[in-house]
Amino acid sequence: MFSPVESEQGFNFKPELPTSSAYYRLLKKLRRQVGHAIRDFKMIEEGDKVMVCISGGKDSYTLLDILLQFKRIAPINFDVVAVNLDQKQPGFPEDVLPRYLEENNIPYYILEKDTYSITKRLTPEGKTYCAVCSRLRRGSLYGFAQEIGATKVALGHHRDDILATFFLNLFHGGSLKAMPPKLLSSDKKNILIRPLAYVEEKDIIKYAEMRKFPIIPCNLCGSQENLQRAILNDMLRTWDKEYPKRLHSIFGALQNVSPSQLADRDLFDFEKLDSEREFDFKESCSTEGEEEGSKRINMVNLGFAAE
């Protein structure tokens, strides 16, 4: 578990940039992967105002950091603004994110809404908070994006989040779906983007450690044990250790779907196959001009000869 970086004077909100060759290799890798995702899915365009949802976790810090670097070097002009939803969780260090954002000259908003109490009240005993919490959080952030004129809402989900969601739906939801890198919200008012879609979680962990981000742990979700997603994350980490190419292959499969090879009748019209068949059955079976012998099926005796 990460914790804010401390010094003798307290939290270090603006640590010096790493200078090791390992850091620059990792930075180059992350920039390449994020750049490819942005290009492949046309996530950011000229004049966009990108609202980065930042929670204080390693993923959103990394996303914000990389997008700010792209803002400085990209051939197009776009704006980046950080937005944190203060859900009024007990013990949440309210000063950490504002201090970090201000000392690094990053424009930001803190949106204060007590979704914590609502989540606790609406979640049945014994159930996880994730569904209610995420729904309330999405509604608050999407509405605020419209208020500030954000054209894109950037979320910090990475490749492993996408895979975990895929298996969560597969094992427990009976559906083949994951998290798309780009999505139109259900109310059709917001475009959501996930620039970290190609990035592995283990690389984000390394990057966050090297950059010494002041990480804030989630005391709401993180306090609940035996979450289905946590179990799936453990499964993915085990696979990654034992079969290094497996996760790469599975993610590739999400980009290489063959609807005709599945069984979803809404996704593929199986009824039209008869009309599309090019073989003329009637002509082939016509008796005109054919010899009697051509109508017969020749049988081959496959019996073994007795010695």
C-alpha cells in the first residue's frame, strides 16, 4: 500500500524528478503506450478540454502526469484540468490533493459531495459498496464536466482493470463486455476516455514509486475483504507471473472479435446465412441430362481384410 511521501518538514508534494536510466526507459514506454491509445481511438483532438478525474491513487496520478507531459509536447493544443470528488469519507486527508496540485501549478477543482453516507445507506448489509459508489461518483463527475465545459472525461483505468472487468462480467454477469478505451456516456452528453488502456498495472506501480506521488488509499473500497474484483486481480497477477504472454493475448482478443464465431443473435444475423449461400442446391440436384450413375453415392468398404 502506498502512502504520501514524507520528509522532515512533512509531506513532500513536489519531489525532484528521477534521473535514473530505468525511469526514463519506463517513461518512454508509458508515453508510447498512452500515445498509441490516444491515436488508435482518437481520444484527444485539437481544442479539447480534458477533465482528468483524480482520486489520489497511483493510476489517476500517473494519468494526469502523462497527459500534462503530452500537453507540453503534442502537436495539437488541448487543455487539462484535474477534478477530485471529495466524497466525505472519514479520515480522508483533504489537504493532500490541493497541496500537490497547487505546488505543481496544475489547474484543478475539488467537488464536494457526501456520497459516502449515501453509499453506506443504500448498500444492503453484506454487499460491497462498489456498485452504488461508482454510480453516484459517475453522476457527480459527469454533471460537473458539463458545468466546466469539458469535452472529454479522462479516467485512470489501465489494461488490467479492463481485463478484470471482462472476467467479472464473464464469470458473474454472463456477458462478454469489458471497459472500452472510449465511450459515450449513457445520457449521450459525455465522452469518456481511458488513455492508460494499453498500460500494465505493474508499470504504473513502478512509475508511481519513482515519481513519489502522495498516494491516498481508498478507505471505502479498500476496507472490504473478498471483493470479486480483488480475487480476479489476484488471478491476473498469478497468470502474469506463470504465463507472461497470456494477458497480452487476452487483451489482443478484445480487439479481434469475430461475431460470426460467437452465439449472439443481436450481434450477428445467423438467419441471413441461407440467403447468402452461393451454392445452388437445386441445380446441383437436377436430374436433367444426368446419367443414372451420377445420382448414386459410391460407398467405400473400409473393412479390414482378415489375414
